[in-house]
Amino acid sequence: MIDAGAEPRLLKIANPEVAAAELEAQSRAAALVAQRTGIRVPLPHVFPDGTTVRAVRLPDGAEAHARLLEFLPGHTLSGPRHLAPDVIRAIGRLAASFDVALADFADPGADRPNQWDLRRTQDVLADLLLSVADEALRDRLRTVADTAWAVVAPVAGALPVQVIHGDLTDDNVVTGDGRMPDGVIDLGDLNRTWRVGELAITLSSLLHHDGVDLPAAMEAVTAYQSELALTDAELDVLWPLVALRGAVLVASAHHVLRTDPGNRYAAENLVHEELILAAATSVPLPVATALVRRAAGVDAPLLDAPAGVPMLDAEAIEVLDLAPASPLLDEGRWLAPDAEAALARDALAAGARVTATVFAQPRLTRARPGQDPGDVVVLGVDLAVSAPAALRAPWRGEVDVTADGIALRAGGLVLRVAGDVSDAVSGAVGAGELLAVVRGSARVTAARDGVGVPEAVTVAMAPAWRTVVADPTAVLIGDSAATAPEPPDPATLLARREASVAEVQEHYFAEPPVMVRGWRELLVDADARVYLDALNNVTSIGHAHPRLVDAVARQWRLLNTNSRFHYPAIVEFAERLAALLPDRLDRVFLVNSGSEAVDLALRLARAHTGRRDILAVREAYHGWTDLTDAVSTSIADNPNALTTRPEWVHTVDAPNAFRGRHRGPDAAQYAIDAVAEVERLAAAGTPVGAFLAETLFGNAGGIPLPDGYLAAVYSAVRSHGGVAVADEVQVGYGRLGEWFWGFEQQEVVPDIVAVAKAMGNGHPLGAVITSAEIAESYRTQGYFFSSAGGSPVSSVVGLTVLDVIRDERLQENAREVGAYLKERLTELGRRHPVLGTVHGFGFYLGPEFVRDRETWEPATAETAAICDRLRRLGVIIQPTGDHQNVLKFKPPMCFTRSSADAFVAALERVLTTGW
Ligand code: PMP
């Protein structure tokens, strides 16, 4: 960089072979793009004579041309880092905007032979392949190129031609904010060629980035198409051109390395270029093109099998529904390694003659928690028979006996039966004639001739494969085809939700998965994607706990009524709750939620003290009722929280020793300040009736209060006649590992305790536990009744949850696995500065992200993007805190050590490869 006046500029000396006219063309194209789009491009300095190019002499005496270019701040998207969907869309839009801006650009300097012009690939490759020493690679590259060219050549004449950037890749796309692309550099490959070459080159450059598979790259196609509609011919050649680009990149790297073996840049690039080629050729061209067409919103017709004679007798066929919500898969049965075979065996043992799976159904039996979407869709039907079953030919055709079964060819389609097959015929067969006999299990597929059907594919790839693989169900078993309920389409369901559920009752994620099942600390969506649930604190004992399910079902069958009746469960539950608390807290109120519990706790405090004024801690959330909302000041939950307080609500600083007014050893000052506020309110004639606080700062990610904080404030409040109310809704009930209640960590005993969430494992359940004296003071308000609070079903839920926490040692698990995880996360933070610290205890952890470890500037946008990427990697977690820069890690308490490892592995991948 040299300084030419006020603006930093870049002196760019072109290769001596580049003519001044070409550089002037690039300057003019850049000016046009800058004028017509919002894209940042490096504009050249214009000399007084109107030109932008100057001849310079190089040290070796050669003459070259140079320009002074504007310096674009930011950096490129080079390297293997992850590109998120919104980033990929932005790249697609950049490419389209560039092409729209240059649509009418004409300049002789842009009409020139260029090695990277995709029109010339066959000639260029012929030359480059001479340098590829490895014969197998050479053959492969030639095959890739020939196969792709065979698609391109017939429509070449129909492809629109214009001047394009020609190298609009990750290396030349610039981001100003470190994430979103907003600029393009290096117009050195500007040339007049097929317009669609632009997008092909851009697309290929995405394919080596971490976590960018074919469906993810398609976001660029969708974005491009929304700005500039591609023609039918362009859509058909786009992926073949990606494959050609991949072949040229690899061949060219070998060529450079042949002539310059020490070229480290080329050697490093080759690794990425091989990844691009591998991805470009990972599926047959027609499948990739179907993906392209769908991404562009253009029809890609599915392949149908013609009607035929049913191959099997339809009687006694049992459909094996393997979809995520199938009742066959309850209680974790899908996790057994041989689940499919076991289910088929069970069905046959129960009397079915034949079992058949549902074609192309996402199978939960094939899904596992993992970082990338699994191959869960089988593009065929699996059969199992209890006794040998004859298969008839559905159509007239030619049969080949294959290594694993038979293949019937008819009308461009190949019907295969592979597995335990005997008595296969071969040669010509007529419709209805015997084909073979199935003796155990077999898979039936029907695909376009020449297409190999993979064992299974991802949900995102399945529709594209369906354009070359047909559903054989109807020809297999006739009209009574194996069907199962269609899963809801996520987008349609979301639209219906938005039209019916109040919008302000928000949902996680912009494009939320449709959740259909939970099991322990796992969640499963309708596409059979399995997620690690690091978020659901309410689900204390784990999703779908069989003991709870059975207990609830039993109680529903027996009785559910209200607490005015006399029945054992409410008594047993109240006794159990009281026994968990210090002796003097022995009276229990049963309600249905945390908001109700805190609301009731405050009403009790007011009734008991006869005072209205409440002192609460800032940045906390206590509920949505009028009263609990009045004392909630978390701006993450309500941006106007601090300015809309009634005059009887008083607040003290959030005693956050990590960020806030008093830090580290100075945090003791929070208690002194809070006590001073209690004294001030008493002196002002508005003494505090209730002091309300979470016993561990939950909303900020589980930050412990400074030692002695609650003891000091409780004592000051009590000395003026007030009472201490503990909100244990989030942090209580064993989650902290070391302590069952948060107040134990502070070594205090509150006067009133509000509990909810974990008590019910998701069933609406809340409780207030206090002394007999305070409980009795409610009489001044009338009598207490909650229609469903403490019902037989709710009480049984509460009892069973407590039994499971005890019997499965879940509090101990929280302590042990939580400590292990905290240590691993802390270690991760040593290698990734953005992970500033890890708050919390047990299964209430708060990894906090900061931009700067000196100033603790919160990394808010980063945290949101990290959560989104974690979701794409199969981990559900959300930000918390007023700065939304802390992960709220509070999983079901059955979270295992291996789940902790999986959580760390996913977070490490995100921190290493980006978001
Ligand atoms: N108190 C605290 C500390 C909470 O976190 C919440 C819920 N987030 C509540 C009270 C309110 O509980 P609920 O949503 O069950 O009404």
C-alpha cells in the first residue's frame, strides 16, 4: 500500500502480458458497477488525462502497466471457514448484481482469450492434462470434463453471453464487518463469455468451506435467481460448468506444480480444489441439476414408475412406519443398532406375512445425534417376509441376475430386487411372470437406467434424487400402497402458526425445525434430524421419561380433579416438597407456573407485612403476570422494563461480579449498596415489604451472587420488618449439582420460596413454600384456590419427578458432568479468546462471549450467529442475559458425559471454523 494523498491506495502492477486496454476495460467496468450497485469495488485513480493506467519499468527491465487502486478495508472470505446461509445468499446476490450491472457493458479490452473462460475448458484441459502425471487422476478429470461437456455442448449456442467478473470467488469477495460480504476485488479475469459462468465459478468456490454441502451452496442459486432469472438452458448447464471449473482448477494446480514444484501456494490450494472437485462430482449431474432447478424455483419433475401388475399379494402386508413420530419407535427404540430388522421381526412374529417400509421416508432408525445431517432417506422399499414369497414382473422387460439379486430393465427404468432372493429368472419376462422368490429381507428400487441408487441420502438431497429414482411401492404391492402420515411442511406450519398463535408468543430461530419427539436429552425433528438439547431446563428428568409417562397415564385413568377434594397425591407431594426445605418452611401452595408462584409469593409477603413496596434485583425476570412483570427488569425480556416501573417497585444493581459496577474483589460493594437502599427506603417511609431475588443470577447465565450478599440484604430487610422471597424457578431443584436450592449456595434461608419449571418436567406445575405463619396471612385476602394447582395428575407428576431425580441420581449427575463440562469449556476458552469465561455450576452454565477480554465488550451478534450454527450442527441452545452474549446451558439433567463431549466438539468446530 502506498499513500497517494489522503486516501490509502494500492499500487497494482499487472502482469507484463496484460495490455493497457484490458486494464482500462477493468477500470471502466469497476466504475460502472460502483455507479449501478451498492457493491464496494476498488475504483482506480483517474489521471488528469482521463486514463487509469501508467506504464512502469520493473526491476528486471521489463515494462508493465500499473494502476492506483482504492484500498477496500476488510478481508476476503478465503480459506476453509464456514459460510452461513445468509452469507452464501449475499454472495449469490453479489454475483447477480455484478452481472446485471455489466449486462450492456461492451469493451474490446474485455474480449480476450482467458484460461478460466469456461467456453474454452475442453481445449484448456487438453493442454493442462499433459501435466497431470497421475494416470488415474488424468482419466478421472477427463471423464468428469467429457460427461459435463456432453450436457453443455448441445445448448451452448443458447447461452446468453456478456462481460462477467469471471473470478467472483471467496478469494475476491470482501466483507467489511468481518462476516457479511459487501465488496468485490480483482477484476483481472473480466471477460466476455457465458453469463452463467459467473455463478458457476462463484458456486464452485463455496464447496470447500466447512459445513457447506450441495444443498447449502444452493442458497447462492436462490439468491442469484431472485435478482437475475437464469434461462432454462443456463439452469441445465450450471452444475456441469461447476464440475468443469473443478476439473480445470485441479488440472491447473498440477500444471503449476509440475513447472514449479516448490510453489507452496499452489500446493495448499490444491487441497481445496480437490474438495471442490469432489463435491462437484459427488452426485450424478442430473441430480445436481435437479437441485439447482429446485433452488431456482423451477420445476424438476419427479420420476414415476409406470403402473404394472402388483409384484406381491397385498394381503397381510404390514407397513413399517419408521418416521420420527412413529409409535413403533417410542422409548428410544430407534437407537438400537438393529432397530429396523427387530421391528420387522416383531411384526412378522405377530402375524404379518410381509413387512414393507415407506418409500423415501426420513427414517429415525438411521438418525443419530451428530454434527452433520445424516443419510436417513432410503430411496427404496425394504421387504421382509415370514415365508418365501414369489415376486412377479410388473412389466414386460429383460432380467439380469446380479451379484445380490435381479435387475429388470424396461422402458429406460431399472427395477432391482437385492437381498435374500432365490429362483431368479433371467432374460425376457412378460408382465405377471415369476421374477424371483424373496426368502428373508430384500430391498426394491426403481431408477433411471445408469443411475446407481445410494444406500441412503440426506433429507435435503432426497427431492433431487427423486427425479431419477422412482417410488416402486405401487408396482410392488398395488393400490394399497404403504403410506404413513405426511410430516407437516415446516414453512406452511410456520405460516399457520403466525396466523393463529399471537406473534408476541415468539419462537426460537428464524427457520425453526418442526420438533416431533424428545428422548432423554435429545430432540428429533420431522426430518429425523436429532439434536442435542442443551436448553430445556424445564425438562429436568429428560424428554418422554417412561416412568413419568406411565404414572401420568395411570393417574389420568384413575382420577383428575381439584384440590378441594381429598386424595393422597397432594398430601404426599406437599410432604415431599416441605421435606426438601429447612424445617420452618413447611406449608405448601400448589399452582401451575413460575409466574403464578412468584406472584403468589409476593402477595403472601404483602399480606404478611401489610406493605406494598418491593425491592428487586435489576436484569432479572420473574414472570408475566401484572405483579411479576412489575418487578422484572430484564431488558432482554422487555426493552422498556426500566422505564415502566410502578412507584412501589425499587431496584438494586444486578450483583454481577463479572461485568457491572463492581467487579472482582470489589463485588462485596453490591451488598453494601443494597443494604443502603433498604435503609434509605425505610427512612423515606416506604420500607420494603418483600425483597425478591433469584438466589443465583440465572438470567445472566448462572453467575453466583457475591459471597454473603443474600445474608446481608435478607438481614437488613428483616430488621425493618420485611420478608425475603427466593425465586428458585430456574436455579433450584438440583440443577446446580452441589446444592438442591440456590439459597444453599448463599448459606441463607428465605422466608418464602417460589418453585416451578423443573418440578413438572414440562407439565405445568409451580409451588410456594413458606412458614405456617406467613401462609396463614393469606386469609386476609380471602381463601386460596387454583383449579388445576395440586390436582391428582399434577401431584403425581411432581412426585414422580422427585422420585426420578433421587433414583437416577440426577443432582449428582449435574454436579459431576457439569463440572467436567465446565472444565472442558474453560479449556476451550483458553484457545478461543471470544469465549471470555464460563459462568455457573452443574447444569446451569453460562459460556460468555466477548469481543475484548479487557473491556468485556459483549459479542452479541456473534452469539446469535454461534447459536444458529450450533443448531445447524445439531445442538439446540440460545443466548441469554441483557447483552444476549451468554449461552444458556441448562439441559435435561440426564445429560451424559458423552453428550457433554459432543457439545464441546460442536462448539469447538464453530469457534474454529466460524459462524
Ligand atoms: N422466575 C424466573 C427466574 C424465571 O426464569 C421464570 C421463567 N423464565 C419465571 C419466574 C416464570 O415462570 P413461568 O414461565 O413458568 O411462568
